Amino acid sequence: MMYEQMSYVYDELIGEAPYDDWLQFTIQLFEKHGIKGKHVADVGAGTGEMSLRLAALGYDVTGIDYSNNMLRIAEQKAQQKHLQINWIEQDLRKLTGSKEYDAVVSYLDVINYIVDESDVRQVFHNIYHVLKENGIFIFDVHAIDFITEYYVEETFTNIRDDAAYIWSCLPGQYPGEMYHDLTFFLKEPNGLYRKFTEYHHQRTYAIEIYKYLLKEVGFQNIEIYGDASIDMENSIEDAPRIFFLAKK
């Protein structure tokens, strides 16, 4: 399972993600669309960084993720911060519920891990049905050009005293598709390092395909933003991440 081992070092090695900027962007969109309710789902919640931030602002948050290890770490962090969050281990392709949430958010590559177009449609369908009327769904994906120019055929490293990784990014069959070959070294209490590997598969589709799939399942009023800036609606040129908002 993806993130089975990586969950233990995820925050240390991926901690530079701009969660605070994404939180501000999220709240601005809530205000723009008149979201008054407090029930929010964070799908693909990972170790809970966005869930924790939303809960700290008073939202009633449900964090959903496929990885039990990730959710276990998220729960520990929530307890340390004395925040009440409902954690659910679930495959987004099997997400169930009926008109429960005022908003659903999904950040940091979650939708990129849904690599089959039919599965993307199924996830969008499921999210549509757990939203209340006039609820909104916000998610991000990598820009295809950014994948091609920055990731594919590149190797990245991050070395710390307690952990390190070597990350090779390999091209897939289609534009916007890539495979991540990751090797981790984690320092154990005895001072020795434990090695483990993970292999991840991601794919970004063209913006028009995401729009088509969102509309096909019933979403309307689709907005597109470059790099989590409410001032950059429809301004996506050179943006490494594309953010979508769709309204039920």
C-alpha cells in the first residue's frame, strides 16, 4: 500500500508544503461562495495538516484517507492539539454518504493518484453525493507542463540526520503521467538506518477533461485558479499547480 512506510517520515520530508497559504485560499473561497456551514471533509487527508488547520478555526472536520498509518499519525497530532476530528479510513472510489458536507477539500496530489479516468469520474461522483446543495469541492492537480519540465527524468534527494530519501521520477505512457521510485533511510533508536522503498503512480489529465468529468456528474460553476491564489482565477500559465472549485 502506498505510504505504508513513508507515513513515518512524511511530515519531515514533505513538510515544506504551503498549508497555511492553502488554508487562506480555502477560507477566501468559502467566503466568496457563501459557505456558512461548518461541516467540511478533507479527502486524502494524509497526516492531517489541512484537517488540523480547519478544525482549529472551528470547522467540524472529517479527515478521510486510504492509509491507516497516515490517519494514525493524524489522530496523534489532533490529540496533542486537543482538536476533535472524525477520521475515516476509506478508498475515495468507494466514498459513501448523503448530503453531509458543506465543503470538501482535497490537496497535495490526491486527485493525481487517481490515475484512471473512470476512477476520477467515480471519485467526483462520490464527492458530489456527500455534499449538501450549494456545497463546494476544491482540489488541486499538477499542471501537465510542470510535470514534464520539472519532474520527469529527474532525481531528488533530501538528507537529514534522522531520515533521507532518493526520489527518481520516471515518465509514464501518457503526457502528465509519472512513476515515483522512492528509497528512504530512517534512523532507528540504535543509531542504525533502516532502508525501505515505495513506488507511486500519478497522472494529471488536461484541464478540459477534469471540467468535463465534473460537469458529467452534476457539478456546476467550475472555477480554475493558478497556484492557490484567488487573484489568479483563469490565470494558469506557468502555474505548477492548478486548483479547481466546483459547486453542487
